[in-house]
Amino acid sequence: MFLVVGATFALTPLAHAGLIISPFYDSSVTSRADYAQIQTAFNYAASQYSDLYSDNITINITVKADAAVGLGQSLTQLKGSYSYTQIRNLLINDATTADDAAAISTLPTNDPNGGGNYLLSKAQAKALGVNGVTGSDGTFTFAANQSYTFDPNNRAVAGKYDFIGVVEHEITEIMGRNSGLQAAGFPYYLAFDLFRYTSAGNRSMTTSGTGVYFSLDGGTTNLKAYNSNPAGDLMDWASGANDSFNAFSSAGVQNDMSAVDLRVMDIIGYNRIVSVATPEPSEVLPFLLSFGILGWKLRRTRFHRSV
């Protein structure tokens, strides 16, 4: 269990009809001169998910600043382990959209990993209806000495990184957009791992696959290529159009959510409000990641600027 030591928290929950993202700002953030700007930017980013997904849950996220972080970092509380059958049944019982139905139809009755163990992020477990999930769901840490732009109306600023895009990236890590494939000595899978393909009908459930992409129809349609740079997260997108799920980012660009990003969060357990207009297509942030596991239920990811 992760504990935050010596922290003073400020709470500003984002109350919506369904999904609530509740940030707790510790003293490394509340003591900053730009604290109000950070709150505005975080709340704006979080509201994108609160407005687009209807799950009646609260996701509790601690927000910290640390000079040792390259750009952004997430620490995700995990729950489990589960069998493949349990994960499959949770996804089936939570299905609400056409994308959910399509994704579920690709999940075989038997575990494609031959009986592997699976984990859920705590936030994802809540969304899938698992009872008894309490406490913090994760920690988002941003670089204390990085140059960010916080204004929702002015996100592409020369020499500055889009803080809103960083937050959107890290929130979704905590929500379960994650993988166990790169975790040395920790061979557990997450639900998102089940949608990696190299060709129609051929899943990629290892770290050694090449040409791996995200697909909802069993690999027939390549919706987005996954990052293959070993310094980055296998579950982030490869470099290309700006996208909040990319593996790398540079300064001076606005990183919005893409239509594919919204579909990802839908099929891993979040009930998408399909009548809501999709944000501007694919202008989100690419980031660099390296990660490991802390303890039994924790995953740590770090994101850095591209050079």
C-alpha cells in the first residue's frame, strides 16, 4: 500500500452526474505560486473524462510536484489478482456501447495467455463494479521545475509543455490504461493488454513484438500503432500526430484527446456517453516513459520530454 508521507492536502472534487475525479493537492503543490493555475488546468483535464464517461464512481488522485520528475509521472494503485475468466466477465457485464460489444467479441472463452494472472487499476475496478474498493487510486506527479502552460485557451506556447495534456495522459494511466508486460519479475496482465495485435487474429502479449497496434476487431483494423521504443511505455502510442496517449512529447504543442483515445477508455471499463461530441481529433501529448512496480498493488510510470 502506498503512503504519502508528510503531505498537506487540499481537496477540489469535480462533481458531475456520474464520474467524479477528486484531486488531493499536497504541500509541494499548494505552496507554489502557480497553485491556482495548476488547479484550473487539472480540473479542465479531469472534466474531459467526467463529461464523457458516466460511471457513478469517484476516482481519488493525489497531485504532487517533484524536481526529479522529467515531465509527468503516475503511480497507480492496482487490485487483484484475477483470472482471465473474471476479467472477461467483468468486461461483458459492463458493456454499454457498440465498441464494447466489438471488443468483447474478440475475447475467447479460454485465456489467450494460457492461465495468466490479471490485475485492475483500483479506479478501473470501481468502473467495472467491483465492490469494496476504497482509498487513493493513484498519484500524479509533475516536474516541479518544468516550464508548463496551464491556460485551457492557450495550450500551444513556444518553449512550454501543455500541462493539460500531461494531466490527461496521467489520469488515464491511473484509470487503467496500462500494462504489465514491461514489469520485470511481475508477470501480470491488465485488460488493455488483450487488444494488442500484430495482424488479424494474432495478439502480441510480450515485450518483443514488432509492428504492434491497437484493434477492436481482432486485429483486422489497425486503429493506432503502439510505441516500440524500449525507453517508452508499450501501451502508449507511437510518435505521430499529437495525441495525449503518445509516448513522447515536445514543447510548444497542444495535446488534445483523440477519438481513438476515447474508445480505449470505453472498452477497458468506462461507460462512454456516446451522444457527447468528440474533442478535436488527435492532438495530444507524446511522452517518454520508463517504469517498474512498487509493492504488490502499485505501478510506477515516468514521462519525460523528448529531445
